[in-house]
Amino acid sequence: MRFAYVLAIASCCGCSGGAPITSAAALASRARVAMGSELRVTAWTRDPVAADRAFDAVFAEFDRLDALMSVWKPGSDIERLNAAAGSSPVAVSDDVRRVLHAAAQVSEWTGGKFDVTFGALSGLWRFDHDQDNRVPDMQAVRALLPLIDYRSLTIDDAAGTAFLAKKGMRAHLGGIGKGYAVDRAVELLRGRGINDFMIQAGGDLYLSGLKGGKPWRVGIQDPRGPGGSVFATIDLTNSTFSTSGDYERFFIKDGRRYHHIIDPATGEPSQAGCRSVTIVTTSALWADGLSTGVFLLGPEKGMALVQRLPDVDAVIVTSKNAVLMTPRLKDRLMLQAPPTDAPF
């Protein structure tokens, strides 16, 4: 449901598995594909061997959670939940129940604009590795809209189960699951004594501690600029940074941009008036869900929601190319240039 790159402004050296502990700290970094996008872990460390082992633990945790939450892996908790829709509750892990509870809260905050049961449409709109640049039959899309209803997903923590009430319903955690994985990775790294690090998983980013004695500097991608370009930077520490945008998984047909962030009310890519939404807060789980939810609400309603929530800030690039931000970011966000404008 969401995917957008946030670009970290840092040059990272490779981590040497046999390097000794040194008196001078340096950057160690590794990357691989996880949960459908690049996962990069970087640490500012004097012990690259310990960092390398910690990176292994992070990659293993992402794999473990992907096996529980993916809609592409047979036997995952989510696939079993979907298969039993309208039939019976299904035992799911504590991790999946935590994500489902958080998703329900974001759904409440956004009046249902964020809804993990949008998965009923995933066979019609194809924006994952199966992207086909095709507009589906909209009559078929509308016929499935009654199956999108977060209130028909119940979670029973005492029994350890979840249940989709209607046959044909499908949950999809693409808009929030990666944020949970980032939060788990933060716990793992700190548990191993690594406190100065950056985790980037697609559009979800967490910055911990310092890089060379200074906060980490990260950039927000220009939604219509060339790949790799940023229009603003910000210095962060012990913060998460999540962006949802219409520019990474999309196609253009007949002068309209079709992208992967689907409005559950219409069954179509959102036209609420956003090009990108970046959320800055302390938990990647909440930032992940809120960046999608605010995008779907649109600039005015989305910004109003953010300002009601404690310790949450946002930067929104509107469809008219205006840059909006919460007041607390005005003295912290460094605008490099206006975002590139484009007709669609």
C-alpha cells in the first residue's frame, strides 16, 4: 500500500568481517532486499565485527516477520487469516496481533481511510512485483468495496486469534508491517549495545544516537524530481522518519497518474491531493501507518490529524506542489530547493 524512498545523506563504508576493534569509530554498513525493498543498516562503531553480527540479527528478524506477515508466502499468518475469512478465527502470532491492533488504531484516527482490508483489491490493482500498468475493470473494483471494512476484522488476544468476518476479505500489511519490523530491529541493535545507527527499509527510516558526534542528516525525496534528488533535509536523532508517496510504484495513462496508495472508499489510487507525506515521530510502526493514512486523508484533514497527536510531525507535498509542515519543523527542516513541479 505504501512505498517511497527516503534518502539518507551519509556515505557508508563496507563492513569487514575480520576487522579488529579500533580506537576510532567509523561507519559500517550492509544492505540486502527484505520485505520487497532494500533494507540498509548502518552503524557508527568502533567494533565492526560486533556490528556485522548485529546486522545478521536484524536481517534474520526481518525474514522472520516477513514469513508471518507476507501475502506472498504460503502459510504466513496473514495468508491463513485470509484463507479462513468468513469461516473461522485463525491463530496468529503476538507480532501480527500487535500490528493489527496498531492498524485498527490508525483506521480509527483516519476514519477508515487507512484500512488493511484493502487487500481484497490486490488482485485487480497490481503495483508489487506483479505490476502490469493496467487499469482494471472499475465495475469489478466497485463490486469488491463491501469487503473493505476494518471493523470486520476482530482480534482476540486471550485466544491468540484474528478473524475476518466476510468471505472474500483479505488483509494486507504492506502499509504498516515494515514499520513494525524497523522497531524490532531498533530493539535488537540496542540490546547488543549498538546505539549509534541508522535503519532504512524502503520509505521507513530510524535514526538512533549520533553519527560522528552529530545528529544524522536525512533528506526527503523530491516527488517529481529525478531519482535520488531531495528537496529538503533534516537532522534527527532517536527518531523515525517515514514517507509515503505516489512516485515509486505508479504508471501514467491518459494524463493521469495511477499509483499504489489505494483509497478504500473508491477502490482507486488516491486523489486526495498529496504527492508525498513524511511523518517524523518516535516509533516506525506509527510513522508507517500514519504516512499512508495522512496521504489518504489529504493535506488539510491529514495535517489536522497530525497536530492532534502528541510527538508527531509531518511534511506534506501537495498535488499543487506546496510544501506544508507542522510548526515544530519550521526551524528544523532545511529546504534545499522547491520540489519539482509537474502536471501530473
